[in-house]
Amino acid sequence: MKDTQPSPDCKASAEAKAERQEPLRAGAALGMVGNVKPVVLASLGLAAVLGTVGFVFAKVDFNAGASNLSFPLPSSQPLPAHASSKSSPAERLIQTEIDGHTPEGQLILAYQHLARGNETQAFSTAEQLVQRQPDFALAQLLYGDLLLARSGRPEAATQVPQAGAASGAAAVAAASSIEGLRAEAKLRLAALVERPPHNALPRQLLNLTPGVRHAVVVDTSHARLYLFENGADGLKLLRDSYVSIGKLGTGKLQEGDQRTPLGIYHVGVRRDEAAARYGAAALPLNYPSEYDRVLGRGGSSIWLHGERAGNYARGPQSTDGCIVLSNDEMRSLADIVAARETPVVIVEKIEWVDRKLALKAPADNGFEQAYQAWQQARLSQDAVSLRGFYEPGLERGSDSTAARLDANLARMAKQELPVQRLERLSSLPWPDAPGVKIVTYRELSPGGGAPKLKRQYWREKDGHWTIFFDGLVS
């Protein structure tokens, strides 16, 4: 796994940083109190935020005292375990119990109060949040909107101060910053309403063994990271977090394209020495993987990391390719996951599968037969059979490179490389290529000593499975 000093990424906007303090200064100057008229709230863009839950536009009628969102979600949409399938997104937003101890939870509480028509409570919650977390730009925007509404000058929310010849660029930057924050609000609210189905798992995690303690899945279209814990009863969702991804979206192909890769990766050794640049903690990912290299994809230094000082979070698409969490969320994640073993599945959208149905789903018999045959050949040091599993001509330190494979097979023919046990930890299909599988396993030798953590990349062609990489995880 590549683990080098990264180049700078995910640059913060100086303009946005300066703007974060404006609402607090405005509040002191205005000193306004009282409730806000519904039409004023709508003009501030709050209607657009609250009305886009579930990524479907709907009219918000504040005169009714709550969001009037009557559209149904598709039947395939995830539902909260406690919510009725007949409830509307607005009802779920209003009824869902929120943990107000986290900054995100407190923000959602404020939006919840607005959806219920309780502006006074929303204002109080937003005010407490910006005092607690002054670097939370979205909270500052919400608080500033409510201050402007109370002042009777809601139109000021869309006005940009003139700054001479540079005013045009400043206006564009300010508008872009506000749009990014509104998009962040929509995604955070949608994550509250569109919860994963009860007792469901992402399809890519169905074959994890108990040896893998945790797994991470990133749903890039919903700007959400899901952390799963593996226990005696199988995988369970531990928590989920808002994340930011590449400025130009997903599908990374080359260095500097500002895209986040899609695929299956594993976390490297935690890096804390670059805190000024990468926040509270950072976990390198092994991008490009061996399959990425086969496809000709390049680039480097794709990490899961926190936010730099002075910024709680950023817009949904605002990094140079990394996946960025708030510092508190990143710290909690880094404290839990095991280096080199924890898979990180990055997809456009998670395909949730009922775990009961998944247990009845047919296994990939072709691959399982091939893997079991390879395992038996390796345990018995059957050099002749093993050669047929490995593709020729591959490089990059794999045990399957020509010179190393020949040397190892020669020793196995003499029974000089015994293995006591092979413990498979996971077998994960590449998200958009089920004919490619990534196997992580431990190799234990009869003489004792530390087990060797190794990883294989298999692919299928014309019904025949072969290995194109098999090597130690560094």
C-alpha cells in the first residue's frame, strides 16, 4: 500500500472563511427579536432547503405551520426503522428524534423547528450552535438568514457588498459559496429522511467474515459515509457522517483531475503529523489499487481526513479528490478502524440488500470453487496446480511476478514453503465489475511468528478465474 507524503489538497476558500464571522457581527448590530413572516423565510432560501428533502422539489407552505411536502418517496427509498411507509418526507423530518449533542444534530434540530413553524426555537438553537461552533459555515448561514429575516431586510441575504473593480469576482465567489452551503443543507437533511432500510446491508459487504471488525461505505451522491461494525450478530450500522468529495465529482482517472475514485480500497496507517493541513486525523487509501493500475488509472494521495483549523465542514464537492469529514467525526473514525484491514467501498449510490434475502442469495460458485482450489493447492504446496492460477507478466512486488513466482514454486516443489493455515478475511467484488474480486487473507506459518497479511486481485474471463496480483500488504 502506498504511503507517501501527500501533496496539498482540498484547499479552503479564504472568502468563505472571512464570511463565517459576518452573521455574529450582524446579530450584535441588529439586536432584532420576534417571529419571522412565512414569506420572508421563503425568500431567504429556507423553503428551497426544507423543500428538497429526498432530492425532490416541493412547495413549502409556512402559512400552514409546517412543510407541506405531499410527494411520496419511491418504494425503494430507505426508511427509518420507526417511520411509517405512508409518512411523507416532511412528517419524517418533523417526527425523527435528533441527537442534539453533535453540531450536525443541533443544526438539524434548527431546521426541524422551522419545518414545524417554530421560528423562535429555530433561532435560539441556531444561535447556540454558532456560539458553540463558530467555524460551522452552514450554521452561520442559517443564523444569518434568520437575523436578516428578523431585521425586516431579507433581501440583504442575496446582496454582495461592492468592492470596486473586484466586485464582480467577489459576487460570483459569494454566490457560489452560498449555493454550496444550501446544497450541504439539503444533503444533511436528506440523510435524515432517507435512512437505510431496517436490517439491510450494502451489497458489497455481504461476504465479510467476522475477522474484519469494521467496514466503511461512502455514498458519494448523498455525501454520506457509513461505518459498520462486525460482531457476533453480523454487521450493524454504527454511525454515519456527512462528507465532502472531489470538486469535479467522482471517477478519478489521473493526477490532478479533482475527482474522487470509485472502487474498493483499504485504509493505511493513520497519519497525524499533517494536522495543519489534514485536520484531526488522516487515513491514506491505497489508490491507485492494482485494479486501477490495470485500467490505466493514475494519481496519488487520496485520503480520508479531517478539516483544517478554522473550518468545521465544507461544501459537498470541494476537495481535490480526498474524502473529508469534520474533525470530530474523523477522529472517531480513525480511533476505531484497523489499518490495512478495513475496507472502504466508494460508490455513486449504495445498493441496500435485506440481510435475510442476502443469506439466501446464491454464492458465486465459479469463484468459490477457484478460490478453494487455490487454497488447497497452496496448503499442499502443489506447485504444478498453483502455476495455473497466476497470470503471467505482472509486476509491482506481487508474488505472482514471473521471477518471484518461479522461485516460490521451485521451493514449494521441494516442500520448503509450508503454510499452517490461510484465513480469508474478506472477498469483495469491485462495485461496477463483479468479475473482479479483492481477497484479503492472513497466512500463518507452522513455525509461528506474526501472521502475514496479504491481498489478492482475481478476475474472471470466459468462466475461468485467475490471480493478477498476490502480495503482502505493507
